[in-house]
Amino acid sequence: MVGDVGSAYLEAYTKEKVYFIAGPEFGPELEGHTFVIVKALYGLHSSGTRYLERFADTLRDMGFQPSCTDPDLWMHDQKDIWEYICIYIDDLCTIMKTLHNFLMT
């Protein structure tokens, strides 16, 4: 099965100190206020890295381990079979006997 992680970067927090000053599109109550961005956003230099770190933590918690030859290939030994997840940025390709356990976490 293949898929795309929707709003992927918003699952991770940024380590950069990023802020902006609200413009008129925020309304008269908020215009001119300073806002701090805590979530990784598309366009920030480190957002992809932060997202992949967060996703890697999740996969490790599920029992997957990265391949020694390709860090974007994750494997899980299910005793009778191996399960695989291939990652390309926020796209996934899974090779599993059943997706039930993966989808329920």
C-alpha cells in the first residue's frame, strides 16, 4: 500500500526560533502582535529534518528499525515475515502481510 502523510510537517516541532508580526489579515485585534511559530512549517530549512526525526521516533516505538544500507527503508521482524516501510519525504510505501496493526497506532 502507498500513501501520503497529510500535513506532515505540522506533526513536528521546530528547533529554530521563528516569529512573525501579524499583518492586517489577522484582524484589528491581532494586527501588529508578534507570534512565535512552534510547529515545523513547509518552507523552513529544518522542517523536513524535524518531521523525519519525529516519524523515525514513531516507527521505533512500533518496533521498526532502519536498514543499515538505506535510512529511508524501515524493517520489522514479525517472526514469520518481515514488514517494510519505504519513506520518501512524506510519502510511504508499505509491504506488510496486514496493515491492521500499522493503521491502528
